[in-house]
Amino acid sequence: MSSIHRAVALSPEDFIKESIGIVERAEKKGVILRILGACAIYIHSLHEPKSISIYTRLGRLTGHQLFTDLDLVGYSKQRKDVIKFFEEELKFKYDPLIKALFANRRLIYYHPLDLYYVDVFFDKLEFNHDIVFGDKPGKGRLELDYPTIALEDIVLEKLQITKINQKDLVDLTVLLHGHDLCSTSREKECIDGGYIATILSNDWGFWYDATTNLGRLLNFINSKVNEGKLSASEKEIIESRVNKLLNMVNEKPKTKNWIKRSVVGVSKPWYREVEEVVR
């Protein structure tokens, strides 16, 4: 999600421990933070070693580094508490430009020893499409899972990318290999496909990018089978879950907003252009 490309100066195992530790320490202070992105997928896939091994076989990043940073999300109602936690409790260094420019939307912090940096978002992710979590404890989606955001939100986080790249397709491959789809959110290690379908049924642009990306994912896993990096059985598992999600999305009745926007199609921009933050 973040634009800086240096790798985390820790092993994946140590970085995961560090990331979970930050969420745990924040929780003890009454501050709700949840992990996003590849780190969240890795944590949720630890129960399935075969899924984790896909990262190595597909080489998510140059040099086989899995992570570039730690992405977190919190509630804007706790922004002051988040700042106090990172600056006084953890002694992290803040990015003054981001702090000035993005106000309640985003903060960036650097580890005291420069081992990694942390991108903290508030309430929602505003990229090509929005992933909304709510703005206050007890009223949002962050409490649905721990120490990461909910699985269905992780899927939406990846599917909202209009110009999706290989590392994001690898993330989706790992996630869908280790997690099946269900119609409700509270089944253990199961992606709430019903929630995803509901979100996409009201936003044609998001629906278009998400379904297009699921098609790209099918092509991607086929290519990796041909390269000998995925097995036929692994492909079958992922393919069945992609198709299951597509069916859930397609069968969900669409809202008037969706139908109205679908008439315009791609003749007008259907996604938000995102300028990368240079640090």
C-alpha cells in the first residue's frame, strides 16, 4: 500500500512478532489498531503452512522479501491517543509532512532504529476505491477480528486496486488458498463473501475492478501452474474459491446506484487516481 520500496530489516517471523506486539501494546492502552495488507494475510495464513510456502515459490518481492512496511488502521476518534502511543510509548519518529498534510486521515512513523516504518490510516482506506471501517470504537469494523482487519476487508483491500500488480496477486493467491468463502463473517478463518457482495452491489466501479481482478487472478494462477510454481491441486482450490466469490457477487441484487452507474460504464473514470506518497 505504501510507496517506499526498501524492505523491512527484520526476518518475516520477527516482523510478525513485532507487528502483533504493537497491536497488543496499543490494546492495553485502550487504543484500537489493526494490521492491513500482506502482513495481515501472513498472520491469517500461519495455520496453513502450504499457503505460506506460496510466498517463497512465487517470490512476492525482489530478493524474496515479504514486507516493505507495517500498515495499520485505527479510528480517528482515537487519533490523539494513537499519536501519544507511537511518540511517547514506542518512541517512534513521525513524518512531519504527512502529519501536516493528511490531518485525520493518515500518519507515518519510523522505527527508532529505522528497522521499518509504519503507515497508520484512520477510518477508511481511500485509494482507487474506499474500504470503510467506521470512526469510533464499538461502532466500526475493526473489532471484528484481531490483530488484523477482517478477512473480507483484506480481500476488498486487494480487489480495489485498479492497476493490480504481481505482489498483490500473490497475496490474493495465498489468502484464497488458505481460506474458504462463507455467507457470514463469524466462521473461523472464513471470508464473508456475503459482505463483499453487498459492498460491490452498490458501487459499479468497485464491482468492475474487483471482478476484473478476480479474472486476472485466475489467469495468474494458471500461468504459475504452467511455470511449475503452483500445483494443479493448489490451482483447483484457489480457482474454486474465486468462482464461488464471483457467483456470490453476481447473484447479489444490485442497487439503483449500481445500475445507474453501469449504464455509463468505462466511458468515464470509474476509480480514483492515487498519487503515491514520496518519503
